[in-house]
Amino acid sequence: IYRFLVVMKVIHKSYKFKIAPDKEQKSLLAKHFGACRFVFNRYLSSRKETYLEQKKSLNYYDNANDLTVLKKEEQFVWLKEINAQSLQSSLKNLDISYNRFFRKQTQFPRFKSKCDRQSFTVPQWVYIEDSKLLISKFKSGIEMNLHRKIEGKLLFATLSKSTTGKYYVSVTCEVEHIPFEKTHSKIGIDTGIKDLAILSDGKVYENIKTLKNNLKKLKYQQRQLSKKIKGSNSRLKQKSKLATVHEKVSNIRKDYLHKVSTEIIKNHDVICIEDLAVKNMMKNRKLAQAFSDVSLGTFYTILAYKANWNKKTIVKINRFFPSSKTCSNCNHLNQELTLKDRKWTCQRCNTVHNRDSNASINIKNQGLKIWSGLGTNSDIKQKRSKALPLGESKTFEATPISYAVDR
């Protein structure tokens, strides 16, 4: 009898469900959305004014103490109708945004708008019984479409309302996850606009172009919206129709990215990719829409956390590495290659290359050199820094990144 030891990995996993609140619950949800938005905006403004006038930075505890005093004032007594922990969670989100800005990981926090997606977090005392969500202030429970089983220990929940008027709850749990089996496969991935991902083993994942395929519908709905009178009910209805098309485009794209990323992570242990500056690429006005449609930033983020969950390795090579111009057979560098050239012949060994397939092979070879310690990103005379987890913002290029892989 052979016994196999399965190493479990504890992760935080979210389950998203559609909820169906009744009329009274919708009214109470609207109060929660509005109050959390009010608290966030009020103390964001307070932090800015305090710093400009007194050159002093406020923190979470300063805001939390002021909120306690604010709730006792007569004109803000309505804040007592809201779950106090949700208001505190809104302050914590503001504090996290501030800290990330000063670490140069994101932009300065922006004021929340009532026209965008609305949400608030319930940090504890969340229960699910008989397909109902039980949280503070909602004693009778909110009906849920519990279409799959929830595993693990329930930690907290985030309730949201989309721009199309649909209500959702995202339940975050602590789950003991069984990673995918080891395949001992190593792969290089070249990403682009024509195809989403080209793997070094010849596998190609096409770009389904969800935005381009629905662009006529979006333009039509946008034209209809521009004809409506501001503040009218017909404008609100048309705005909802436009948001529905945008939601459909987003859902199709996310579904495809999740399927592709899961297949890649499941079949390969070491994944070599380029460290692309997606934000800089979006500044190209001629290609910005195409880059937005393929959504490379989201694809890399999904790859990152799925690799972390399944103890797989992500290796990022320098974005300036000439993967397309280098012959994968003899390492000859073709300086005359342009973006229009999809196929080219090496002048030294006469090998005919497909531009993207050749790039994916070179990315794999360079990534494996970095991963094994035989090569570094300094080969192309670029500044280096210590490796950071994929997805974290940084200034310099990353050297090999691994997620607890047994080598």
C-alpha cells in the first residue's frame, strides 16, 4: 500500500453570487452604499486639507476617532443606521489607498461617485443559511443564488451593486487548496494584439476581440444616450442599456482569460513571460483600444495569483530583451526587423521564423537562464533590483520570480 502525501496550501478564495434583496432591503443597501461613500470622500477631503494647511498627515485612527464624534452630531445621526464595521472598513480602504500611493504603487486616491459601481464590506459576523445571506442590520437575510458550494472558513463579505442595477455578494473564505500536479514542463509565452498568447511549444491562444465585435452596439447605444435630456428618466434607462453592453463585453473577456490562464498553469510548472509596461503601451493612441481589448494587465494578474495558489513559478524577463529580433536557432540579431514583418529569414542560418513563435522560444530560453542562475537581466545593460511578486508595482525590471517551487 502506497501513501501519497498531499501538501495543502491555505489560500483566500472569493465566491461571487447574485443576490435578490426585497424593496426594504434595497433601500437599506442604498443607505449603506451612500454612507460608506460619504465617509470615504469626507475623510479623503479632510486628509488633503489637513496636509495643505498644517503639513500634517492623518492616519486611520485619527479618522476613526473623528467618525465616532461625527455620529453623535444631530445632522449626521443617520450614520447610526449603518453597520459601524462597514464604515470603519471604508476608512481602512482609504488608509490602504493612501499608503499604496506613498509607496509609489498606485495613483492618488480619487473621490467615489454615486454613478459608478457601489460597494461596501462586512468584515465579520457573516453567515449563510438556507440560501440566505445573514449580516448585521439585515435580520431576515438576503436571498442568494447559491449556484455552487462554498468551501473553507468564511472570513468577510463584500456587497455590491453594478451599473446595470444588479446586486452581488462576494464571500471571501480561507480554503485549504490542493495545488495542481507537477508536470515538469517549462514554457515561454509571447503576448500581443493579434493573438493573446503564443507558447513556445506551438500552442496559440487567439485574441477573441470582444470589444471590437461589440463596437457597433456600443456606438449605437452611446449615440442614443447623447440624444436624451440630462436628468430625464429616459436617459437613466438608456444609460442602463449602455452599461449592459459594457458588462457583457467585460464578462466574456474575463471568462476567456480565466480559462486560458487555468490551462497554462495546470499544464506547466515554469512560465517565462516578458515584464511589459502595459500602462505605457496604453499611451499609444493608435493601439490603445486594441491593448484594452486584449487586457494583458488582467491576464498577467490572473496568471500571478493562480501560480501562487498552485506553487508554480513565474519568471519575468526584461521588457527590452530583443525576443522578436533574435534568431532562436543561432542567436543572430536582426536589427532590420520591423513591426510589419510577421515572418523573417535569418541571414546567418537561413531559418524561416514566425515572429511570435520565435519570440516565445527566446523568452523561454532567457527565462530558464535567469531561473537556473546562469543568466541575468543585466545581459541587456538594464538596471536590476531584487525580485518582487508578479503584479506588484516597481520601478526597475524584475529578475526571476518563483512561488515556493520545489526544485
